[in-house]
Amino acid sequence: MNELEQVKWKRFWTISGVLIVLMIGFSFLSLNLGIISISPKEVIQTLMQNGTDRQELVLFNFRLPGIILALLIGAGLAVSGAIMQGITQNGLADPGILGINTGAGFAIVLFLFFFQGVIPSLSPLSIFAMPFVALIGALTAAVIIYALAWKKGVTAIRLVLVGIGVNAAFSALLTIMQLKMDPQNYRQVTIWLSGDIWNASWNFVFALLPWMLILIPIAIKKSKSLNVFNLGDDVASGLGIKVEKERGLLLFIAVALAGASVAAGGAIAFLGLVVPHIVKKIVGPMHQYVIPISALLGAVLLMVADIIGSNLLAPSSVPVGIVVSIVSTPYFIYLLMKTK
């Protein structure tokens, strides 16, 4: 390892350490805040099994699952966006903007409407099935987008425009399905589709955790292929990379991460767009740094957005997706104006 690489790795580990400390700090802050306020001392006592029954119920049954879900969803969406931008060479690629999230959301709404019936009473089997259902919807959206955008290749602007159109089509279908629901389920789905860590429970955590623990390390392992894609398909083929096979695998990973995240957190847009851009400005374009830092930064940002949404208008809460969109939309417009 030469001196330049040593400097990069040192910077990588320093940034990773800072983000991990921020993640722990904001997670602890989230345990304190809420309708039922619990002081830092009481949080520590409760975590050490010395709290009251009420405090243990609030922390272990409600807040901890929500915190872990926010971290997992943020990491999944950020890594999905980083992969999509890498394989398409398109800085505007994002699972939310391109309609991947909406396709996953539509599949889940269909599943809930026809097979589950009452949304608040999700069975454990349904919860563990939802990431797979979301994957089917996300893959369907991805295939439609790629097929419609293909015209002797796929350009960045065509991909974005087709993705926005497909996103609008799935949104219309979702509206039709919602109108067929009873008022209780209609309200629940509306809040969830705006980006909400709904029905936070340990079942959702255990349903989502394997997807992140398996797919994100695979994405990191495949980071060298993403680096080679920056040189173009011809150069990548010349270097021995099976371009279409690697692109297909990476696209599947990105879509699966986005779909699983939607299953637990709804259609949160822009996070997968903004985070990779921020990370690249900090650590450069090499994906062995970009992907793990994106996972950490995405987790931290969604945790912060969840804290803001849960406490800004307390006792009412603002869906975390709306908070992310408000913060990220100006940056998206800036990127769109920069794109030729």
C-alpha cells in the first residue's frame, strides 16, 4: 500500500469513526425524546434492566425497534442510490426518483389489500413476506424503466425522465387502490407511502436485518466493478469484467435494498440521491470508500430526520420521508440544473 492509499484509508476510518459516534449519540437522544420523556439517567438505568415497567415498555417495545429500523432503512437506501449512480453513470439516479420505491410500494399495497385485509394487525408471516413482495414490485419497475429508456443505449436524462413517468404511473395506480380501501387502511397507507417507519416492531427489524447484513457487504465486495464502470464498458470488458453480468447483479442488489427498505419505511425519496454525492465530495469517487460511508451517513441522516419528524410538532409526528424531501429537494434541483 503506497502513501496515498494509506492517507485515504486513514481518512476513511476517521470519517467512519465520526459517523459511528454520531449514530450512537443520535440513537441515545432518540431514546430520550418522545411523548413520554425519559431522562438520560433513566435510559441508562432501563437499558441495564433497572428501570420501571413503563420505561422498559417504551424503550424496548417502541423506541429501540424504531431506531434500528431507521438506521437500517437509511443505510439500505443510501447504498442503493450509490450503486445505481455507479452502474448508470448518472448522478441523478435514485430509487425514489426513478420509480423503484413506488413500484415496491404498489406491490406491497396490493399484497396487503388482497391477502392481509387489516393493515394494523399484520401477522409475523406477512411482515417477513413483505420484503420479498417489495422486491417483485421494485424489479418490475426497474425492468419497465430500463426497457422504455433504451434507445441504442440509455442516456442519463432519458433514464430520469422515464423514471419520473413510471413513478407517476405507479402513483396513480396506488391512488386507485387506496380509494378502494376502508378509511382506517386508507389513512395508514397514505402516511406510510409518504415515508414513515410504520408499525415499528422487532418483527420488522428481524425481517429487514438479513437483507442489509447480506446485500451491503456484497455491494462493498463488488465496489471494484463499480470503479471500472467509470472507465466505460469497453475498457471494463478489456480488463476482464463481465460487464452485463456484473451490472445485472449490482442492479439486483440496489433494487433489493430499495425494496426491502420500502417494506419497512415507505417510499422515502431523495436519500439515495443526496447521500452518495455528499460522500463523494468527502472521500472521492472510489466505491470501496463510497459504499460503506454512504451506509453510515444514510443511517445517521435518516435517524436525524426521524428525530425531527417525531418531535417537531409533538404530540403529532411528521413522516420522516417528508422531512427528507424538504431538506433534499433544493439539492435535487441544483443537480438537475448542473446536468447537461
